[in-house]
Amino acid sequence: MTDATTTRKRAAAAVTTAGEGGRAKRSPSPRSTRSVNWRMGLEIAVFVLPALVLFFMFVVWPMLRAVQFSVYRWKGFGPLTDFVGLRNYISVLTNDVFLGALGHNLFIVVASVAIQLPLGIAVALLLNRKMKFQGLLRTIVFIPYILAEVIAGVVWFQLLQPRYGVIDSILAGLGIQGPAQGFLGTPDLALWTVMVVLTWKYLGFAIILFLAGLQGVPQELDEAAQIDGASWWQTQRYITIPLLGPTLRTWAFLSMVGALQLFDMVWILTGGGPANATTTMATFLINEGTKRSNYGIAGAASVVLFVVALTMALLYQRFILSRDTADSDKRKVRR
């Protein structure tokens, strides 16, 4: 009798609880869980699969084919039958033109950072101050970057024509004699001239990126520094620029990768000349592949270019960008 009474009380309590709290919550069944997981997996596949297909078609597959070509002597016709192993790589790594091209790429990497970094910071700090026509000035600075490389290269090629170009005409008007072969035709000046064009073309990107970083600098710090008697330059040097560090390091990484892969601007301005004075690794492999039909050599050069760029990117990530990741993790832990 006692057991029956206890059972009835428990049943009444359960009914009361269900009435007060609404329907009793039921745990999802395994079948419904599998249905939800399957639906989510299908949605992810629908959105990700097209991107993966394009990535494989235009990135992974060409890379695999380049590696395949690099171990054959092939002129672009017929099947791959003349297997040469690593001889193409040896030819590339002992080729004076390719080694010179590697040196030119490294020079452009260093020169880009050394020239564009201080100029970009200076102009960004200037444009970050309140002034008339601020938006117009920012647009003008950014216009060269949004121009297509082909258009910019053709324009500068015409401007730098010897004797009849605009640059030489301006110099002649000032009583300065330009180089007889032009700035792009003189081996000692060609690479520096290309560097000037690259600075004009890509400086706007650095400035806009630095301006975006400056928006994240708290204004309270500047106001506190001014109250403490710090000058504008001291405020920028000890507060603004250090806080801009992550943006500067990100831009330097992008600039480095772009300089290692530089092709279009050099190809339009000089084609790698004169006398290979402006050859880059990219123009070297294009010359070997399209002009000399040495697709095996071109494939080996492309693999070497990829390895050099990947190695430098990983080293930069490991020793420079890693500090930003570590600082971000520390801030998350503190929160």
C-alpha cells in the first residue's frame, strides 16, 4: 500500500511539474541528430566545394604539372619521355642569369621596405590629421595602386622614352642631360628606375593600410601625451608608431611576397633587360618557357621560386608575425 501511494505521489508531482514548466523537454533522438549533422555537412559542402574545385584547378594542378615538367627535358610538343631528374634544377641554380634575377628580387624586397615604409608612414600621419580636402587627397594617393599594372607600365614606358619622353624633356628644360640610352636602357640605372615606378605604383597601398591602422590608435593616448607636454613628433614616435606595429609587419609581409613574385611591371618596362639588368625570377622562367621553349628549365625555375617565397614567408611568420599572435593570445587569456 505504501508503494502504491508513493508511486501516485511521484506521478502527481511529475504532472504538476510538466504543467508548470510546459511540456517536458525531450533529449534529441540519435536520428534527428544525424539529420542535423548531415544537413550542416551538406550546406558546408555546397559553399566550400566550388572554391576547393577552383583552387585545385588553378593552383594545385598547375603546381603539380610544373613539378612534373621540371624533371623532364621538354620543348612543349609530344609526350614527356626525356626524363632528366634533377639536372634542370642544377642548371637553374648554376645559371648566372637566374642567380642575378634572385639578387634583383632580394634587392627589390629590401628597397621596397626601406623606401616605402618611411614614406608611407609619413604621408599616412599627415593625411590622418584634420585638413581641407582630406578625402580627395587620400583618393589621389590611392589612384596609382588601383590602376592595372599594364596601364601603369605602358604610361611610364612612354614617359621614360629617351630624348622624346616627357621625363627627358623636363630634364632638358632644366639643363640636365639624360642618359643617351634612356633610364630604362642604361644597365646601371634600369633597376633603380623600375624601383621608382614600383614605389609610385604601390605606395598608395601602404598609405591606405597605415591609415586604417591609425584608426585603431586610441585618441585618449594622444590627448594624455599632450597633457604631459609631449610634442607631436614625440607622440608619434613613442605612442602611435609602436601601436601601428602589427599593421607595419603585415604590410611588410605582403610587400615581400609581392616583390619575390614581381613580373608584370618589369616585363612591360624592360622585359628583363638591358643585358638582364632587371631580370626577376618570374621573367626568367617566362623567357625560358615561352621564348626558348625550355619548359623543363622553366618548371624547375618556378619550383625554386615557390620554395624561396615559401621559405621566406615561413621564416617571417615564425620570427616576426608570431609576436603579434602571441600578444593576441595573452590578451585573450587576461580577459
